[in-house]
Amino acid sequence: MGVVILLYVVAEVAAVWAVSSAIGFLGTIGLLLAGAFLGSWLARREGARAARAFMQTAQAGRPAHAEITDGMLIALGGVLIMIPGFVSDVLGLLLLLPTRGVFRRAWLRRIEKRTVQHANQARGPVMVVDSEVVSEPPGDDRPQRSHPVIDAG
């Protein structure tokens, strides 16, 4: 983790240096401030849009996985925009613009994989089907399963 942070700092310094060499010191400061203001406005707009989408989905009674993940990615994008530097601004914009769908899908796949792995380690094999826990119907003569079945979708 320390190496990643060091590489990030080096990349930020190199980016600021390159931009400053191209457009000058005051232009670089102005560009960083403009990026922060534009990014905060975009984060506020996209955050409100994600909150409305979450409320509509919740009122409809559907699972809101994508909406919650969008809200988290938008918040992360807003934080990245507010960190001074061009690399963090680009990463923040990628999370605030429609490209965040790529990050959302990757994040949800990772979470699903880690959840199943954790459940398998903790309780033995678990089956995920449509995001709901599937219980045995009452009065069923079949023997009860020794592991839970989770409906994931």
C-alpha cells in the first residue's frame, strides 16, 4: 500500500510539473481551482440524481444495489476532485461521469465474489441466487440443508 501511495504522489508531482511547464504557474493554479469548482458542482448534481434514483427504486420495492453503489462512487469522486492534483481530478471525473458504470460493475463483481468466499469459509458452501435467502417451505418432508441458500438477484 505504501508503494501505491508513493507512486500516486510521484504521478501528481509529475503531472503538476508538466502542466506548469506548459501553461505557467498561475495557469496551473487556476486550472486546479477550476477543476475543484467544476468537480464539486458535478458531484453535487450527480449525487442528487443518485439520491432521486435510489428513492424511486426503494419506493418501487426493487433492490437498489446499483443506486447505492453509484452514490458511493460519486462520493469518492467528489473527494478525489477536492484533493489538489491533476491525477486525482481525472480519477474523480471518471467516477462522476457516466463512465462510473464500468467501476460499478467491477465493484459489484468484486463484492459478490468476496461475499461468497467469506460465506464459504465461515459456514461451508453457500449458493447465491437472486439476492434473497431461500428457506425451506413449511411442511416439507425433505431433510433440511446443512448450509444456507442465499438468493442474490
